[in-house]
Amino acid sequence: MSVSSPANLKRHLIAQGFELYRTLSDRIMLAERVRDNLIMDAGVSVGFAPELSVRFVVRAQSSDFRGESAAQLFDRARTLAAPCIERGYSEAGTSVVPVSDPGDQSRTLETWYEVVFARAVGDLDELFDELRYALELEKTVGR
């Protein structure tokens, strides 16, 4: 199976039963169905530029660990994803994401400390296996 374009890749993903959430310039984000009528960003995506890869985001939420520094919260997220390193994933970036009150955008309800992990894949079969693996991962650090 070849991937000649993002549209072709999307067709392959849908045929394998994956639900798509959003397409960006370099990746396709997958969806998780929380309820039959509600889908959300799964924190898992398929990178297609410059190479075919699987990416996922793990996070620690500041309200769960009051008083901890950004470094400590990032370390908690890294620890959650540590078993993935042996599978070939590596850290691809970090971000601090403020979550605003939908009724008052000037008020921050929560802050997420996110670490992105990624792994290149060689073909679509490997891609599908890794996506299923990533979708099953716990992606939020528990208290």
C-alpha cells in the first residue's frame, strides 16, 4: 500500500476503522469517540511530512499537582510515556497549554504541560499497528 497524498492516506485510515478529527499541513489528527454523539481529539496523529510517523501527546495537569514546577510536571508526563521509548518513540517537543473558561476567556481554568512523542514508521501496516498502540495508551498523568 502506498501513500501518494494526504487524501490517499486518509482513505487508508478510514478503511482501517480510524476516525479522523482534523487535518493539518503536516499531519492528520485522529479522533476518539467519547460517546456516540461526541468525538474529541485523541492526542494521536499521523505525520506525513517529511516522513510517515506516529505522534502522541501526554500531559500532566497543573491542578492535579498543585505547587509543582513546570519541570516537575513535564517530568511526570515523560515518566508516563517512558515505556514507549523502548518501542522506538522519542521526545519531539513540549508545550504549555492554558485552558480558558469558555464563558470568560480572560480566566484560565487549567494549565496542561504536554510532551509530544513520535516514531517514524516504514509502511502502512506498521503505521496502523502503531496507531492502535498509541490510541490505547494512557495520556494523562493520574494523581
